[in-house]
Amino acid sequence: MTPLRLPAGLGRTLGWLLGLAVLLFAPLALAQQAGQANPLSIPAITLSTNGEGQQEYSVSLQILLIMTALSFIPAFVMLMTSFTRIVIVFAILRQALGLQTTPSNQVLVGMALFLSLFIMAPVFDRINTTAVQPYLNEQLSAQDAIARAQVPMKDFMLGQTRQSDLELFMRLSKRTDIPSADQAPLSILVPAFVTSELKTAFQIGFMIFIPFLVIDLVIASVLMAMGMMMLSPMIISLPFKLMLFVLVDGWALIMGTLASSFGTV
């Protein structure tokens, strides 16, 4: 009988899955063996109370919580950083140029991600200094570190949020115990921040769209006057829009405008 041979790509995939399964289930098996002496206890997950009365979790449980929080990183990047404004402006720019798939979505998302890291670098430095490093040095508990990490993020979002949007969501939440905007919880601040970011992105996109729209109108009028109604104006206007965008160093202008809109430069 001829032995069954898997394709190389499938074999590597199965190998990765098998290795992942070993990494996931080996600690559980070890924990089960360690807990055979006392079947009512789970050594991997413990909750203790320190001398100040605060509850502390075991390292294994902290790692589990951290790994669970990693699944929220895409939502964190899109809803609490400058990523939303940047990627929307890039998408409107591509539409204004008349390009359907160039640059590709992967390129636009990559550019937006790294530009967001550049803009958010001061905020992340504050979080690292005030929350992450003290927590790693065991100077703060996990709860205190999270509370301190929220302060720079809230300051950044408040600086980009319109007062009208913040008042809208405060009114919708029916919260009357919030004395000032800087004490608004993230459940109110995040949707207000995203709404303001969408408005700002559309305003910037409108300003970018105008010169390219003028070129389209001029080309369409010239073709209509020449009687070439069957020829698409988009085909003729595309080289002129690309030439204009390159001559004015469009990418540098767009990047600089987006960075300055956050007060980075």
C-alpha cells in the first residue's frame, strides 16, 4: 500500500497545530498532577490578600488575563488611538485619486499603523513611565497600574474630542454624577472620541477631495466640448491627478497634516 503523503504546506500547518496543542495542554496536565494530592485545590490559580488589604492574583492567573486582553488590541488600536482618522483619510485620498486598489488595503493599514505609533509615542512613553515600569518593579499592584495607564490615554482622547460629542454621550448615558469632562469614564469617552475622529477625518478628506474633483470637472468639460462623450473622463484625468499629487509632494503633505492635526509637530 502506498503511504499517504501530505503536502508540504499542510504538513507544516499540522506541525504548528500539534506544537500549539502541546504548549496549551502541557501546563494543564502538570497542574492536574500537582493537584492530585489535594483534589479540591487548583495551584495554578490563587487569590491572596496582602498586608494592606488588597487582593492579589497569582502569576498564572495574571498571564491568563493578559492573554485574554490581547484579543482586544485591534479594538484598542481602532477606537482609542489616532488610527481611525488616519486610515479614513488614506481611504478618501485613494478614492479621490481614482485608484481602486492602489495602494492596497494592506499598505494603507500598515502606513496608518506606523504613523499612529509615531503620533502615540509620547502617550505610550508616559504609560511606560508611570504604570508599566512601576508595575514590573513591583512598586504598584495591577489595579493601580491600570488606573495610572488610563490617565495618559484619557488626556489624549479628551484633547481630540469635541465638547458637543462628549456632552451628547453623557446625556445619553443619563449620568449626573460626573462633575467634569476629565472624570468621564471610558464607556462615555471612547464613543465620543470615535465620533469626533470620524468628523475630523471627513473634514480633512473633503479638503483633499476638492482639487482632484476640479481636475475631473475640467477634463469632463473638455471631452464634452470635443464631442468625445464615449471616452471616460476618469481615464484621462487619472494621469493629471497623479502628476499633481507627485509634484506637490502629496504623501509628505498628507503625513504632515495628519501628524499636526494631533498636535505632534
